[in-house]
Amino acid sequence: MTSKDFGARDGEVAAELPESYDASLYYIGRIRTPWKHRKDCPKNASESDAICTVEVDPRWQPGLKDTETCSHLVLLYWMNHSQRDLVLQVPSHYGTQHGTFALRSPARPNPIALSVVKLLGIEGGTLSVVGLDCLDGTPLLDIKPYYASTDSVPEAVVGWRKRNEQP
Amino acid sequence: MTSKDFGARDGEVAAELPESYDASLYYIGRIRTPWKHRKDCPKNASESDAICTVEVDPRWQPGLKDTETCSHLVLLYWMNHSQRDLVLQVPSHYGTQHGTFALRSPARPNPIALSVVKLLGIEGGTLSVVGLDCLDGTPLLDIKPYYASTDSVPEAVVGWRKRNEQP
């Protein structure tokens, strides 16, 4: 994997990174997917029905109690190959410049990715899920129950994407 | 604020924390809310219509380009007062023991909180939003556009909560 795979494109703008970090993370497990290279990953999770697995480290497995009763989960994971200083980006599938916080690109100051997944089942510390699009071996940060009451907003709109779709 | 405000209750179980961290975070701004003490915070964001503000640090403000076209955002923020070793918890409003990953409690190995908020407007580096329940001054980690196509699951169920509601 070369740095260019995860680097800046023309039209992209970087900020100067802060001199020090403010907080630290534990990897609590690993995500297993069929995708070994970035070019193989689906552009977003809705493009794939692949069943992926989430392996939770033994130390954290007791924390899974009752998680099997959730139909859907929010997974947070760490995009450990991502550039962290980009503030303006030109995603290749759009070809237009947008701010990092208007994008779901993995390149962001804190490269925490979020996916809503359907839970198929849990065996010991291993979850089977549908709805991921990340590389095999991606570090896991968190598992949360998905609450429709606060997390589901069917009418939400991302205006700049709508604009891009118009002729 | 005493440690007891954020500590363990009877029936709670802790894991041994790993000896070292695996990755690090930048605080990219601060969240401003009306709540100065934990006891004042709403139990969840749907309990409050309060307009809160999100202040993005100047270095990252160019990353907000086009974010104003989003009706809803996902905010990630850092629950910096939380205990990180709990695997089984007894939330006071439920009174029953559940795994950390079946709960949205701020106490978790990586205390990253997630809220879906309605965006009212952006002025410079300050966003006005509805849908937060955290303490004033909470560190901001990320802002993402909310994509109804992948993030909205109106039919999602958290089984153990349903069970608790039954007579």
C-alpha cells in the first residue's frame, strides 16, 4: 500500500495539524471484511450485501451482554491509513470540491468511521453483520445500539449531493 | 464535580484496561449547551429542544464548506469525564444490568458519544443545532453529513429495552 493510495488530490487543501493530541483510543477488536485493498471496497455500505464479522477482544466481550437483542448497531472504527489534515477534498466519484465535514471521506482530523449495520448474530465475541465497506483488519473502536427514536431521520437531506445529481 | 458523579454503581463490572493506547485524537472544537452539571443534562437528546452551539476551531473551519446544505448532521464528541473500564453497567433509570455495548452510556472503552442533530444554521465557525444532551464545554471530535440512505433505519429495535417496558 503506497502513501498515494491515501494521499491528497489536485484541488485539495490541508490545514496545519495541532502540535499535540488531546485524548487517546484503545482498539477493542478488528473488523473482518472481504476487501484487502482500498480499490476493492464498495463506495458505500449500501452497495454491498457482504456478511462481515466483527471480532471483539476477550477483555471486552462481557460488554456484549444483551447486544444480541439489537436488530441494528452503530459501529465506530478507525481509518488508520487516512490523511488527517485535509479540510477541502475532491472525492473522485464526485469531481467537485467540498469541505471535510460535508463528506463521509475517511480523511478527516479524527478518522473515526461510522456505519449502521444489521446484526445477524453473535457467537462468543464475534458479531456477524451486514452494512460495512471498510478494509479487512480495520480496528474497531465502539459498538452502540441503534435507537430509531433518536438515530433515524428518513427525511434528512444533504443539499450539495442533490445539486450534483441535477443535470 | 466529584469522581462519584461518573463512577461505578453496585452490580457494575470493570475490565482491566490495556497497558497502552493505540491511536490518538485531536479536539477540533467545543460544544456549548445550557447544562453545567451532569444532573442537569437531559437523559437523552429527544427530551430537549434546547438550541446548542458547536464551535469549530479556526484551523478546521474551512472544512465546513457545504455543510450548511445538510439538514441533519452526526456529531461525535468526547465524554472526557467517563470511566473507561466498565463492561457491565446498571443505568439508574433502568435499574437492570446490561453490557456496555448494548447501552449508549458515556462509560465505555472509548467514550465517543454520537448524536444526530438538526442543523439550524452556520455563522463562521459556529453551528446552531438541536438534539444534544451533553455538558457545556464537551470536546468535539467530528462532524459528518447524515445520509438517510445509509443512516436511517426506522424499524430498528433494541430488544432488551422493549422487554423492560413490558409490565
